[in-house]
Amino acid sequence: MDRHSPDDFTAAWAKNVLGDVVVSAKEVHDRVHELGQEITKDYATNPPLLVCVLKGAVNFMADLMRSIELPVEIDFMAVSSYGAATKTSGVVRIVKDLDVDLLDRDVLIVEDVVDSGLTLNYLRQYLGARNPASLEVCALLLKEGEQRVAQSLKYVGFSIPSDFVVGYGLDVNQRYRNLDAIYTYVGDV
Ligand code: IMP
Ligand code: MG
């Protein structure tokens, strides 16, 4: 995979807090399209309900659903596990719950990044208790070697080193979600 200097791609307004490009905008675009094609094939007979985990997965969800050639439905959940810090607290709080019933639905959780895995572990138990027909995960990023809870992820966009990253939905203190590429963050927290 290409590594670019942030100078090549970075908006001037964010340059002083960004380190290296971890995943370029083109790499994101191409991989999200591939994932959409895989999901189209795997769920051809049973279009899934896509559950976006706000806010970090919003960019990913918007692109992924448009790469799936099936009549999918979507819904949103918001959970909070980090507060304003860059390390997980291990405490997961449901900030916004789903509007739809999961009974007998094929549910695909769309998540931005799996770090410790605590958030996803909690979500799986929480949503699994509503008796969906199936419950799988599509994560854009998987942090290598960081999982404190074993995870089986049906779809993963990229495995990345454990550095804190921002862009394409990922934030620090709610900022930098609107960058098209994914960068390491080197500014103050
Ligand atoms: P986990 O519970 O430790 O797996 O953390 C998952 C959540 O923490 C993700 O859904 C993100 O919201 C947030 N998170 C973890 N790593 C990063 C990062 O590198 N940048 C921004 N947010 C992150
Ligand atoms: Mg998140």
C-alpha cells in the first residue's frame, strides 16, 4: 500500500495536527466499493438492515450503502465509549437506540474502527438479544493486536497499526471527521 506525505493531500486547515496518511482517499474509495460488492453477493437473497454506529461510521455508511446493489434498509445507533480521550474507558453507553424491530432481520453492524473491541462486544450482546435472524459486522478499520475481546468480523476494510487515527468519520474531540483520507493524529488531545 502506498504511503504518502500528508503534504500531498492534506487540507491546509488540518495540516499541523496530522501525521502520515494511513489510508488514502483512493484506497478507502476502492476498498469500500469492494466491500459493497461482497455484501451484494453474500446477501443477494436477504437484503440486510445496515446499522450505522454514529458518529464515526457515518462517512463509511454513506459510501458503503451506495455500493450495495440490493434494497437495503438503514438505521442508526449512537454509543459513547471514549468521552473526549483517545483511550477507551471500557464503559459503553447507548446514546441513541434503533427505531426498527430486529426480529428475524439480517442485521449488519457498520462500524468505523475496532480497537479494544469492547464497544462491539457490548453492541453484539445488546442487539443479539432482540432475536435478529443474523447479526454480523462490517468494520472499516481493525487495529492490529489491540483486541481485548475476541472478535469475529465478517468484513474488514483495513488492518492498521494501533496509532490513533482521524479522518473519514474518525474524530478527535469531534473534529477532522470531514477529511477524505485517514491520518495519524499528532496534535494535542
Ligand atoms: P473500542 O471499544 O476500544 O473497540 O473502541 C471503538 C470506538 O472507539 C470506535 O467506534 C471509535 O469511535 C473509537 N476509536 C477507537 N480508535 C480510534 C481512533 O484511532 N480514532 C478515532 N476514534 C477511535
Ligand atoms: Mg465509533
